[in-house]
Amino acid sequence: MASSYKASVVIVSVVSPPGFYIAGPVGAPADLTDDLPAYYRAGVEDANTAVASAKAIAKSAGVEAESKVIQPAASVVEGIVDYASSEKVDLVVVGTRGLGGFKKMLLGSVSSGVVAHAPCTVLIVR
């Protein structure tokens, strides 16, 4: 699609802190959260790997692309929507999971949130 319209593409991955924290019993040592920074660093590394891979795929298809890892963000939806707004993006393309049965009729929470809040058109692909 980008090639057909000679559009530029920005491949975005958003890294947000985990939405929950595993806590031990009251009075447990404070070092239970020592793994959170490592968890976050691993998320950033995974995001960098993913956007680099997607950028290489775009390049091999003859599409100019840049990549961006957004961090930290309160949520993935907020990161995407804020980026689309600040960069005056024309179209956001977001994936959704291929679920079966009743769940098939529902969008994922990220794609649903982006559709609800994005300042531009959103294309959802599966």
C-alpha cells in the first residue's frame, strides 16, 4: 500500500511499564521488584529488534521507512495516539489478533483504543 501511494512509513513500537506488579506477602523484602528494570530493558530490546526487522522488510520491498521505539508510555494506545497526533500522521495501521468464535467479533484492546482515540484514519489488519 505504501509503495502504491509513494507514502513514507514509520514503524512504531511502544514500550510501557507492566500494568501489574507481582507483590509478595506483607513484610516481604523490597528486592522483589529488582527484576522490573531488567523486564523493561528486555522490552526495549525486543521493540528495537522488531522495528529493525520490520524496517528491513519494508526496505526490501522498496518502501522508505523509519523506525521509532516510544518509551516510556503510560499505555501502548496512548503512545500510538500521541505519536500520531504530534507527527500529524495520515493513517495508522494496527494489527489485531485472529481470534475465533465470539471473540472474533471483538477487536483487541490496543486496536480498539487506537480506533477510538486516534486523530486520523485507522486501518486494522489481521
